[in-house]
Amino acid sequence: MSLALAQVIDETSLTDTVHHLVQADLSPIVDAIDSGALYPADFMRKLGSLGAFGSHVDLHGVDLNPAIDAMSEVSLVCGSTGFMTWCQDALVWYIANSDNAALKNKLLARVADGAVLGGTGLSNPMKSFFGIEKLKLKGKRVEGGYIVNGALPWVSNLGPDHVFGTIFETPDGEKVMFIGDCADPAIELLPCDPFLAMDGTGTFGLQFRNAFIPDEMVLAHAAMPFVKKIRAGFVLLQAGMGIGIIRDCIDIMQRTKTSLGHVNKYLTAQQPEDFSSALTELENEVQLLASTPFETSDAYWRRVVEARLQIGDLTMATAHAAMLHTGARGYMKSHRAQRRMREAYFVGIVTPATKQLRKMLAEMPA
């Protein structure tokens, strides 16, 4: 599907189309993705061809809700692939918001269509902006671009022909945001040790050794104003990961009622109806916030951070309840309840993590 066609797909039809693709193509390979045996590049490209990554490209009256809804359909079945969907969506968001016409002409349509896959390397930069880590990439200006050195520990949705967005710091303290190319021999992909989950997400460390970043690959020579512009979208798009996992955990609990309802009723504050009510309230807030991602007020940004914190908390709480409702059955490796629990904790620790969100809120003006 062309980018132009993807942009005119309405939210309902996009969600329905993604739902059918997920059931047909993603459901059969979830266990392989979860075990790390498969990185679902073919599925991601199909998802892109349907328009799932292109709905937030047109920045005039942009609404992030179609992208969030599509991501929640993916996450309903597989949290790992839902996370990769967010990585791709975030990458599109970076490029679409850049003023670099050469970069947009080269990559925007191909990334939005899924022809080029890639990730978001903003974990370390986002932590550095709030005093949690030091910025790990350093760059210096040369003719026609920059030379960059350093290492990033974890960047996801990567492969030999993928791209990613991240930030380096110059000797004078300026922050520059750019797109890196995994095909560049000066950028090495380093395998990571196994994770509790997410091993099928194409996650690597990145080592930069005198990597030349041409000006045509720079998203913003002044990264800080650019980050302020894209930050709400970056954070809100993550909602789709949590919403999908929460819905599936509620379904898991509902399915135990026939055989275990007589004892699960004693989990008094952890009934599926309680989580459904909380999810509805949270989805309504996300929907409002995602319809105006360029709002600049401090009050709006606080609501975004609070909503993201609530998504992580609710995802982990619902997955925890699903484990308690299923009991020993859910503790078996063959049951999806234990997988959803492992995926749910990732929503709580992926940048911005629960502790970072709480730190951000604590440091905001009252």
C-alpha cells in the first residue's frame, strides 16, 4: 500500500485490517518471537504496507489515535511485536517532524510504508535529559556532517539494513539528533545477553567508531527544541503497548470464571470488571491527549506523563492479577499468562520507566 493511500485510511478500517493480519500472521509465530528464535521482519513489513506506521505522517491536524489503536491490536497478541511497532512509529514521528527536506525525501515514505525498518535510540538521551545517565555518544563537526563515537547499550527493532534515531553531544555541549544507518561499517551491532522477554525484538548494542553522519541524515542540529516538539508523541504512542496487554489479561481472567470463579471471587480488588473500568477511563484520557500531540502547555505535558505512568502501573497490575486468577495453569510455560506478565514488566521499565516518570512528575512545577 502506498503512503498516500495509507494516510486516507480511516481509524476503524485500519484497526480492523490490522486485527485480521495479526490473527492470520502474528498469532502462529508468537512463541517463536517470545523465545528469541524469530525477529518478525516480514510481519512488520506487511503491517507497514497496510498503513499502520503512516497514519501520523501528515502533521496538519495529526491524531495519534489510529497508530495507538493499531499498536494495541498487535500488542493484544504479542507484546514484543507491539513494542517493535512503537519503535517504528516513533521513528516515523522523528522523521515526519524534522525540517530536513533531504532526509524526509530519502526516508519518510519508505519508513512509513515499512519498506525500511528501524528503531528509536532515545533511551540514553531521554535519561540524560533528566539527570539519570550521561549522554553516551559524542560528536564533532566536520565538513558536510559530524564524526560520532561512543556506544549505546540497547536499541531495538534493528538489523543489518535498518536505521535508527538518536542523539550525540558536541564538545561545546550542543545536542544533535540524527538518523544512523546499521549498514554503515563504522556502526557495529553488538549482540545482547538474553532478556526475561523481548528477545525477538531485534535488540542490539551499538558501537560507533568514527562514524560519519552527513548533514542529510540530521533530524535537528539543535536537538533540545526538537525533542520538546516530539516528546508528547514519543510518550503517548507507547500507550498502544499497554492497552493491548491489559485487554488480553482481562480476557485471561474472564476465561477462568467457569472453572475458578468460585475461588477467584476472593481476589476482591482484582476482578476483570475493575480493570475494565480503569482501562476505559485511561483510554478516554489517552484519546484526548493523543488528538493534540503538539500542545505546549505545562499542564498538558503533566497529563501526558501521568497517563503514561498509569498505563505502566495498570499493565503490570492487570498482568499480576491474570497470573493470580489462572494459578498454577498460568505458571506453566505453555500458558500465555506468564508471557503477558513478563511483557507487562517491560512496559514498566522501558524508557521513560516508572521511576523516571515519577522523578519527572516530582520535579515539575506544582
